[in-house]
Amino acid sequence: GSSSMKSTTFNIPANPVEAHKLLAGAIWKQVKAHAVAGNRIAVRICDQSKSRDAEEKYHAMIGEIAKQVEHIGRKWDADDMKRLLVDEFADEMRLAGTPLHHDGRVTPSFDGRRIVQLGVQTSDFYVKEAAQFIEFLYAFGAARGVVFSE
């Protein structure tokens, strides 16, 4: 078999009939081709990653929050605000008993003078987590008078 086989991802629809069609059709075709060629493959089942739409949505919302909300007496650029918001969201999820699947943590810096946030990246969000993040951003913004343009 090939040692550097390229990975193929299929997003399985939530509809069981459509899911079965895909499994019995396109996915089986690929699995069968590898088996016939003598390649051993692995099939991994996991939550679908967030959509590009969700990503664009929460980045736009973060940008609007950054323009309208001050933290410790000043405005922050979208990147810094994103880090602050993601940390707040991760903490809220932990407190709700539903930590993010790829949760973060903080640790002191090597010299002990700073706190460093590790781990939480929006690029790792599952679909459901991205949707929950968007809901969190709406609530966060609403509590602070943010006006979102749709």
C-alpha cells in the first residue's frame, strides 16, 4: 500500500437516508478501490468541523465587538479581542459543565511575570461549538450595548 495516501473527508448529512446513500455510494467506492489495490485504510468518525459560514459570522461579530467595547479602559484590535472573547467563552463552557472538546489552560510564563493562554483555537471548534460561540457573542454584545449589523 501507499505510505503517503491523501486523506479524504466526507461530511455526512444528519438525515439518515442521505447519510446511507453517501456511505453506500461514494464512500464505499473509495474504500473498495483501496481494498482492491491492497491498501489498508482507516476510517475515522468524529464531529464535523465548523463551517466557513460560521467562521465568517463570528469573525465579523468579533470585529464589531472590538470597535464598540472597551476592556480595562481601552479598545482592542480584533485579534486581541478574539483572544479575550474565546477565553471568556471557554470559561463559560467549563462552568456550564460542557468544556470545549479542545479546552485551553493558562500557565505562568517561564520568568513567572505573565500568564500565558494555551490551547483554545477557534480553528479547532466543532460545528456545535462554533454555533455556541456565535450565541455567546450575541449575548456578550447585547449585555454591552453592541449593535450588530446583520
